Amino acid sequence: MIFQLHPQLQRDCFYVGRFSLSQVLMMNDSQFPWFILVPERDGVTESYQLAAQERVCLQEESCFLAQALADIYRADKMNIAAIGNVVPQLHIHHIVRYRTDPVWPAPVWGRLAAVPYSDSARDEAIIKVREAVAALLVD
């Protein structure tokens, strides 16, 4: 089977790049630096469905991305979650949080309507993150 990104993720996100296992996406909500890893494995909804080596790879990619985001955005806290109630395709959210953000300390889901990035802010964020994670990018 050929991997296809879930349509909801296609609508809500921008492509940032690709690690060896996962696509790196940026959520189109400028209120939070919010990135998503999506393992390129068709039909996978849970991490335990990945092969053992892929689970290790996904964890390493997630930790690498989380540390890069925490460093470049000076996070107070990183929220990392694989919920999948709306989008069943396995994907892991990496959300930079600040004690001063508008919904702290609550989760971000369903709290505020998304505020889309301007073209220039989107491009700037993608470039900044691509530079920070360049060591793992394969494209």
C-alpha cells in the first residue's frame, strides 16, 4: 500500500519535511508552535502496530523534534500526544506551551478557534524548524 496522509491533516497542516520514518507537519494555528509527526505507514492507527524498530525510530524522531522545538521557541513545557479520536491515522502532536499562553494550563484542543498563519509567518516558522531539525531531514 502507498502511504497517504489523512485528508484532515492535509487541510490543517503545512508540510515541513521528512525524517526517515515520519513526515513533519506544522498545524496552521499561529497561536501555538504546533508540529505533528506522521509515520509513513499506511493503515497504522496505534504505535504498537509499528514494527519494534519503527517504534524506536518514532520515539527518537519525537524526542529530537521536541527538543528542537523547546530550544528554538524557549518552551515552558512541551505537550506531546497521540490522541487520534478525530484523525485515526497515527500522528503525534508536539505543541510548545507557555505559562502565558491563552489556555494554560488546559490542553489546547477545542479551546480556541485556529488563527491561520500569514504567508510570511508560515514561511519563517517552517524555515526556522527545518534549520533546527536539519540533521534528521531526508528531504
